[in-house]
Amino acid sequence: MLAVIYGLAFVFLLSYEVVDAGGPTTCNCSCGSYSVYGSCGGGYPAAHCNGDPQGSGWCIGSPCGNCNCSLCGPASTVVSATAPTTGLCGWANNAGPVSDQGTYWLWTCSLRVFGSPVINCTSPKPLPIINGICGIANGGSYTVIPTVNLCSSGTATAVAGTGPWTWTCMGANGGTNMNCSANTLPINASCGSNVQTYSYLTAAWPSTAPASWCATGGGLSGAQPTFPSPNGSASWTCLGLFGGLSANCTATRQPLPPTKPTLTGPMTGFVNTAYDFTATATDAAGLNIQYKFDWDNNGVPDQSTGFVASGVPQTLVHTWSLAGPKSLKVEACDTLSNCSAWSDVSTITISDCVADLNPPWSDCSENCGTTGIQTRTLLYTDCHTLVDTQACNRVDCPQWTEVIP
């Protein structure tokens, strides 16, 4: 009798009829896709749908064939632009107020039984329609493939072509697509870093990379040129791009330096006395030559001539103030600053001067000559000279009388 009273009270809460199961019975309770087995007895529900992802509820009926849970209604599976008002919750559930969450609607559902859990239910809003719209790169002219400002709306596909270029701005969520394109600007060709004048000592191109031949434009026309020989050149053409102008490029190589010069001059001499030394060389390219003399054989030129034609000898004068063997050499350089090897080293032995203060006078003639004057040169230890003169005494001939200078 007590069980019947409890059952009637539960019916009041659920607002539907409860059928006594007639004693403990196995209950197969399904809440959504989840099933729980429990026992029903005593005239009231006893099987609890634990852990079901849709909520919790009670098994009722005979033999416990129904399951009543906190469940979201069919509105939770419908895309809606406006707040849903129907189908919010499952059977025998209370629905909470619907709130706008930006991209979806939110409300709660709970079974109309004391202690039933409250669950959140949502309904997605429709995604906004996005039409593809070309960006400011559309219709522009460029020297390289455009990569920015392709679309002002939508998503850009990969840019196709080598100029002109095309791409598509893709819409989304049912939006439209738009085809876009960009044109090319003419690119004039320019020569690369291989255009220069090379030393005759250089034997190969410093680089064979594409940019070393052509800095801009469509690249080298034809095969790479052979490195020039001394006093030679190599030429190539760089193509313009997109209707741009081509460029003709040339590299040159300096000629070989002048030949090793010959050096001639005295082998002996005195201090403080000037001596002539002559150098001669030729230039294979016919360039003018300058001779650079190294008077102390230390590898550094001390005195240079002006430029003269190839093969023309040049003479310089040099004086030494100290006695001893002196070594000297010369090199020949052309107008491109290419210099020959040094000449063979020449040696001149310089001696101190020996004083000769009183050389003999010449004999006095009977008639004392036509002027009555004769001269002699005195050589001093510092190698400077003094011309001494004497006059003939016409009365006392053939005696001479010295005239002090």
C-alpha cells in the first residue's frame, strides 16, 4: 500500500501515468544512444540513466521500456539565423532562455524532475556569405609576379602564368568567385658584374652565375662567352623582358706588360760624379712605356722617366756620394700600369777622388803662343775641379809666371 502512495506522488511530479512494474524487473533504459540497465520495483522508477552524454533521466513503464532524460530538442540540430523558439528541449524538459553567442544560440534543458541535471544546448547560426572580390593588384602592371593585395574579399588561389598573371578570389559559404589578372611592365636588360677590365694575370671568369652575365632582364642570349685573351675582349647580349630593351655587354683583358728592359751604363766611377744609364724595352700592344729606375736595388722605384714610344731608349743620370759597389735595376711600365719584370742588376764601383793639386804645366814656347796664356785643371779630394791659368812672361821667355785664379 505504501508503494502505491509513493508511486502516485511521483506521477504528480511527472504529470503522466506510472505503471507498477510488479516487483523487481530488469530495465533496459535508453537515453539517446546510451543504454543503462537497472531494476524497477516498488511501483516507482529505479533505473537512473547515468553518464549519458545527453543528460540524466528515469526509466518508467512496464517493463521499464521508456527513458526520460534531460535532453536537447531538435532545434539544436538546425542552423538558424534567428533565435529558435520551438523544439528547444526533449520531452518533459524545461527550456531556459535563448541567448545570442555570436556564432550560435545557447539555452539550457532539464527534466521536470527534482534534482535532474541542467544541460547546455546550442543551435549554430548560418555562416556569412563571402563573395570573392579582386584586390588592388588586379589590373596592375608589375615586373615580378604579384604576391600581395590579390583579393579584398575571399581567398586567393595560386597566381598562374609568367606574365601576364591570373588568379581567382574564391568566395565562401555560397558566395561567388571572381577572376583577377595583372599585366607586365617592360624590363630593360642590363649587364652583370662580369663586365670589367681584367688584369692580364686573370685567366677565368670570376663567376658564371646568371646575374654575373645579366643584372636585369630575361638573361643571357646564347652560350656563355669564352674568357678573353690578353689584349682581347669577350662580348654577349642580355635580353630584355616583356618587351624591354636588350643590352650588349663587353669584358676586356689587359695586354701583357712590356718586355724585360735592358740596362746599360758605366761599370766604374767616382763619388759626386754624374753618370748616364740607359734603359730599353718594347710593348707587345704598342703602348707607350715609362722606365722606373731603382738606384739602390731594393725593389722600390726611385726615379722615373716620362712615357715614350715602345722601343725608344731612355737615359737618366745618377750620382753617388759614397764610395763602394752600387747595384741598380730598372722596370718598364705601360700606360695601363702593367709593369715588366726587373732588368738584370747592373753594378758600378764608385771610388773616392785622389787629390792632384799640382799637375805639371806645359812647356813654355819661345814665342809664348798667340795669347801668352795656358791653363790646367786641378782635381780636389771632394771631386770638384778648379781651372788654373798661367801667363807667359814675354820678356823672360821661355819662363812662365802663374796667374792665381
